[in-house]
Amino acid sequence: MKKIGITGQNGFVGRHLYNTLGLFPGDFERIDFHKEYFVNEGELDDFVLQCDVIIHLAAMNRHEREQFIYETNVGLTKILIDSLERTGSKAHVIFSSSTQEERDNLYAKSKKAGREALANWATENDGKITGLIIPNVFGAFGKPFYNSFISTFCYQLTHGDVPTIVTDGEVKLIYVQELVDIIIDKIKECSNEPEFFINATSTKNVSEVLALLNDFKIKYFDGGEIPLINSSFEHNLFNTFRSYIDYATHYPIKFTQHIDPRGAFVEVIRLGIGGQCSFSTTVSGITRGNHYHTRKIERFAVIKGKALIQLRKIDNDEILDFYVDGIEPAYVDMPIWYTHNIKNIGEEELFTIFWINEAFNPENTDTYFLEI
């Protein structure tokens, strides 16, 4: 079992990597990192000594003073190298650099300088480094106005703002989970590669991405329709978009009921894609679920009885409670990386319709059990 530490553990990529490593408890042990270690030699040395692999992600992306970005990023790498040398560590260090390395700005220069400094450390100390040169990364839970233009657009569209395009350039992109999978492969390989270029998985114009996000906003956010998804990029972009919705205020969404003397008719879901639709009956007091998905798109629709639907992001203690009553049928959609359940809190049977965008595959379930 390899012991893995991640500087920048609570950042955008770091949090996705940390959570994904947790899906393989037999292969990896996660050594927690706290940013305060950078100003405490003893704690940093203890951290370094525990690690077989250190993924150095801690860095500053944006600041009003470029020189401060450079000094911060180069300084953090130097602090790590000093600790590696003090402890005589032979850890495999994986460093995240950027395809911006050759650009004439201080952020780019800081990433190149950091990668080269670690390569020198590896050469002089019989160490190993993998220097990842990464294209633009997007994905769920990125920080708007900081990590990616996609994060910014998603936040604006789900919070009543209108995105604007400053420069409609072509951008090479990789989804954060695709990047995480590559990092895990490099952890397993444990090879010395001071310069490893990661290929983009898609290339899009900014306007092309915004057009897709606007479509998601109109069809899904405003209308509740699962839009047509034509590629893995669009699937990943849709899950990214969904992660910026304020679930506490957006859900549950009540269905439109068409009532006549025969009873009521309710459209549960309108689809641009296929998937699997099922229903369940649940006796009073019973809870279903307590699991999460990393890619699946899922809807719970309560049509009879009283239910409590709960969501909790797996690395957070906040629980979102949604009380739903079949008298006013409603639905809640499940975001990725949120464990969720549904409990019958009434005295009669609970009737629930479940839709998910892919049929169940026992060999690739994307279903991880975790109590709320």
C-alpha cells in the first residue's frame, strides 16, 4: 500500500484526487496535508517522512500582483525541496505544471522554475519526479473567477448573471477526473519523468462552451429537462454545470399536475438522453440509498407518501434535508460526489420513481456506499 500526500489537498484538483484515492483503500493510504505545514518545519518534515508519493499541487493561480504569484509558487516548491533534503526522503514527487510554461508571464515562469528545481533535486538526491505539464482543467466544484472560465460561466448562469466573452479563443481542455486518473496511473508507474506532457481530451472555442452551458441553463436549470448529451466532453460539462447549482434553494422542484375527474397526470422527466427508469415502494420508517456517484446523473421523484431526501457532499458535514409529499409531487436531482438517501417518514407506503442516465452495470457500478 502506497502512502500518498497531496500539497494543496483542499484545492480544486487536490480535493478530487484526495476523494478518488479514497475509493481504493486497499491500494493507497492518504496522508493528510494542511497548508500550515509550509510555515512549520517540524510538521512538514513529519508529513514528508510518512509519504511514499507526494503530489505537489499547492500553488497560486491568480493575484493582482504577478510578482507575488511567482514568489509564492517558487517559494512553496523550495520549502518542499528543503524538507525533502532535511529528511533524506526518497519519495516520488509528482509536480503539476502547465502548458502555459512557455508563455511570457510570471505564473508560467513560476511553474517551469518549480518543475526544474524538483528535477534538480531528483538528480542530485537519487529521487524521482514526474513533471506533469497540464492543459486547462475544468470540472465540478472549481472556484469561479479563479480556476477556469468554465467555473465562472457555470456560476454566473446558475446565480442570475450573464456571462460575457472577453476573447473567443480556442482552448485545450481536460476534465478534472480524467487528470486524476492520469495522476493515479503515474503513482502506480513510479517512473522518473521530469517532463511529461498530458494531452488535452477536447479542444473548444470559448463561445462553443458557452453555447452548451446556455442550453443546459435553459433546458435543465429553468425547465428540468435532461439535455441531449453527444459526447463524454458534454457529459462532463453537464456534471460540472450541475455542481454550481445552489441545491439548498433550488430543490425540491414541484411537478406540474394536470388534474381532471379521472385523477392526475404528471410528467416526471423529459429527456434528451436515455437511461434507466424504475420505481419503488418503501414501507414506513425505511431508508434507501446512502451512496454516491462520481459520474451518473440521477433523479428521485416522489409521487405518493411523505419522504425525507438527504444529500451530503462526501468531504463536508453539511446535510441538505428536502421534505417531499406526494400531495404535491416533486423531484430532487442527485449531484455527483454527494451521498444521498431517501426515507419514508409517513405512515403510508412511499412511491418513488428513480431515473438514472445509464443502466446498472455490476462490473462498473459507479455506486459507492457512504452513510449520510
